[in-house]
Amino acid sequence: MVTDACVPISRLAECIKETQRDLAETGLMGPMLGHVGDGNFHLVLLLDPGNDAEIEMGMGFCDRLASRAISMGGTCTGAEVPSLARAHRGTPSPMVDAHVLLYH
């Protein structure tokens, strides 16, 4: 599962720290990368596609990340990933524009 978030540079460190804390609290694994010169960063959540509970946990994480970015004056609608939030299961997400890809 790939995420995409962008915040103003002045809020970037705060957003990354909160996102790292959120990731640690979920117990999920996912490297973070980005082109942070423009405030944009991504996580690649390493999920078992056969584990529905883990997928749900990942979706919750993505929803929180999207909300976090928006609350900091940013967006969850960057350029790299098509907007597919929860569309794979037909369940609407509160963050319809959250950029999420599920590989399964």
C-alpha cells in the first residue's frame, strides 16, 4: 500500500514525526521516502494481502495520514499515485482523495 502526503515545509518535520509515531503504534512496517524539498513524502506499507485485519489497519493508517496532512494545511492528493482509496472494495473512505494502491 503506497501513501502520498504533502504539507507546507514549515510543518513537514512535525507531520513526519507524528506519522512515524502512528506507524509505530500500529505495529505496521513501511519505509518512508520523499522529495521533501516540496513537502511531499510517501510510505510503502508492507501488508499481507491475505490478512483482512492488516489491510483494515493499513486503511485506517492512510485515513489518519490524509487527515493529518490536511489539518496541517497540506494535501493527500499529490501527483504520483492514482486516487483509489477503498475503491477496490466499494467502501467509501472519509478521505476519498487519499492516494492508496493495494497490490492484491
